[in-house]
Amino acid sequence: MSQATIRNLDPATGELIEEVPCATGADVQAAVARARAAWPAWRDMESSQRLDLVRAALERMGEQAPELGAVLSREMGKPLDRAVGEVRGYCQRLTEELERVAQAIAPEIVPGSEDRVLLTREPHGVVAVITPWNFPVGMPAQMLVPALGAGNTVVFKPSEHVPLTGAYLARLFQEQLPEGVLELLQGEGAVGAALVDADVDMVAFVGSRATGIAIMRSAAGGLKRVVLELGGKDPLIIFADSDLEAAALSATQFSLSNTGQVCCSVERVLVESSVAEKIEELVLKEVANWPFGDPLAKGTCMGPLVSESQRDNVVAHVADAREKGARIAIGGELPEGPGWFYPATVIVDAPEDAKVRRDETFGPVVCLSTFETEEEAIEKANDTIYGLGANVWTSDPERGHRVSAALRAGQVGVNRYLGGAPGTPWVGARQSGMGFLGGIEGHRQFTSPKTVATAPA
Ligand code: NAD
């Protein structure tokens, strides 16, 4: 492995929180071997008993929300109340989801044959769960619950930017589960790569497209199952007939939320040119409500970027847009002082080849550009390799229907921000992912169907 420790830095101050030892190659092999050894007993346990243990872990997560949220906030920079909200929100949602996991794995007798045909959902074996830092509790928990609930054992590697949150979450589960059912590995990408390469049966991954490609390539050798939830470049289209105040508010909030570090952040706002001035005015008004500040202080709505390199990426995107002729309506200057803060920034009319129009910015940037016709709006919205989410604002229901059908994305919001009802899968189209999470279909990806047909006696 390339490094011995993670230097876990506080993004608000740049100070060292803790040096966390990284797993060695031997640690990776040993963790996977322990998970493999624990698998048969876990797989053969009554599913209701297994799900009760997972439920107990989620209960502990809920009880520990303030403490876990504080660790998350300190090492990732998410404002404290939102960090605690992340823990509580996922805890509640995933507890409700357990019922759907039970349905997803329940055996069925399939009608239509004279023989008895039993369809079961078999766990894969050992699942590698590899996760990013932007929702450091939510992302792993949403995969741990169905993976474990379906009868797999798990080796979990959290992001190197949030090792303490990952360790805390893993401990809450480990305290409820038999030994070896959940193993934890700390380290950067090299540890993740070694885990994918080790004797695992499935890789459940949330992270960047580039890492997703590397994982798929490496998993191909052993035909390992993969679920990949990757990045996006989500558009939000505002037609002139829409509720402009509501549309501008949504565009701004979902560009800036979590300091823009959300996979389905609004990364491009496409505005019908006749209302472009008005939308810019409304966006600038809302941006004033998004000052950055100490994530641990009460009332902060926007913390720092997670790391220096993440901030460098945002700085590079803004500089590139400026060089290519875009207007920076507000922000765009590095603040003085410690930490990796960056101000809410509004970029107007960046050309189509600007980085901010093409690559994930993952920062507090509202990127405004214009279109003239519905066809042009659709064409520009779809002009990306990604397909995670998209949003459309119009008061014409027919147009809402037409445009949402034409958008090449896994999740579309019409006159609201995207997001499904309970039970709908979280899904990215095109290069935003492979497979999906959540809902009965999502949970079943942690299993393979198996049929046993028995002739009548
Ligand atoms: P990343 O791809 O850099 O890292 C994610 C995880 O993969 C980390 O744990 C990292 O150590 C590990 N890793 C890195 N290289 C690896 C390799 N070669 N093999 C195996 N593991 C490896 O992503 P990030 O910067 O942590 O997260 C941000 C990205 O995640 C953004 O692109 C964002 O859009 C995406 N994301 C997607 C979703 C979704 O649901 N689609 C949700 C959250 C974040």
C-alpha cells in the first residue's frame, strides 16, 4: 500500500485531528478471510433474526446521532445540525426500509408449473462496501443494511477523508452483529483497490466515475457483481412560464447545499433567455443567505469544502470559466484565513466548453446559462456523459411531461427538486452508475435469484 497513515485534517482549520493507521495488504486479506469465515452462519440464520440485529444497529445509530453527527461535522465540515440530521434521517428511512428488505428476500413458490418451483434470493457472499465522504453516514448505511440484511457479510472501507465517522458507524453495527460479519478497513484508494482485488463476491460502491471505471475493470477479472453509484452534472431547466421565485430558490439551494458537494447537486441552471435577468436577480438575493462559517457553530448553513484538493478543483473551474469569458456575478475569490472555505459563487454565461459546464464542480457554484427553445433546453440538458438527476420548472403540465420524458436521467423533478417516494430506487442513468440502490429491486441486487424445481412425488 502507498501510505501508512491517513492524516485526518479538520477542513475548517486545516489542523490535524488524528493520524489513522491504514490497512496493509495483509490486513485486507485477513479482513476478507474473517468475513468469509463468518458468512455461512450469517447466511443460514433466520432472516427475521438477521434483520432484528440490523434493526438494533440502526437503533443505536439513532441514539448516538448527536455524538456521531459531531464527529462527522468536525472531519467533513458539514454544519453540525445537518450532520446530526443526516444520521437521524438515514436511521429513520433505513429502519422503515427493513420491511422492504424482508419482502425482497422472501422465498416464493412460482405458479404455472405442475412441479413445485421455489424461487429464493441467495446472498452473494462477501460484499466490499466502498464509500465517499459527502454523506459519510448515509452512503455506507444505505448499503450495509440491504447487504447484511440479505445475508452477506461485509468488508467496509470508508473514505480516507472521514475515517473516524466510518469507524464510529462500523462499531455501532459490530456491537450488534456476530464477529466477522462486518469488517472495517481504513485507507485511501490503494486499500479500496486491494479490497476489490481480494476474495470478495460483490463490490457496492458510491463515488466518482473515474473510480467506478477502475473498480469495474478490476472486478471484471473475477466476474464480481458491482453496483456503482457515481457522479453527475445535473441540469435544472427554468422556462419563462414557471414560478420564477420558487425555481430560483430551488436552483440556488440545491447548487449550494452541503457546499455543493452532493452527487445530485444542481450543477447547471438553464434559463429561458427572456427571464434570465430576473432569475439572476432572484438567485443573487438567495445567495446572500448562504455565507460560509464554522460548521460547529450554531446557525451555520455552509461549511468548508472537505479538502484542499476539493477546493482546488472549484478554484480551477471558476478560473477556467473566467478565462473563457464568463461573468462572475458574485463570489469567485479565495477567502483569507485557515480552512478550505469558498464563497457561494454565481457564474453567468460560461461557454459550453468550460469545465463548469462539463465536469463535476462539486462546490458552492450556481452556474447560469440560457436557452431559446424547448428543443435547445433538452439538447443542452442532455449534453453530458452523466445522467443522475435533472429538474424542470414550467407551469405547462404538457411541457413538464414532454421535457421530463426527454431528459436522459435516472431521476427527474418537475416543479420540485428530484427524489422519489419511499420504495423507489436511487438510480443514475448513463455514466452516473450501474445498478441502483433502495426499494425492492435495489435490495435484490445484493442477491442472486435461484430456482429449485421439484417433480411431484
Ligand atoms: P472517490 O471515487 O474519489 O472515492 C470514493 C471511495 O473510493 C473512497 O473510499 C476511496 O478511497 C475509494 N477509492 C479510490 N480509488 C479507488 C480504487 N481504485 N479502487 C477502489 N476504491 C477506490 O470519490 P469521492 O471524492 O470520495 O466522492 C465524491 C464522488 O462521489 C462524486 O463524484 C459524487 O458525485 C459521487 N457520489 C455519488 C453518489 C450517488 O449516489 N450517485 C452519492 C454520493 C457521492
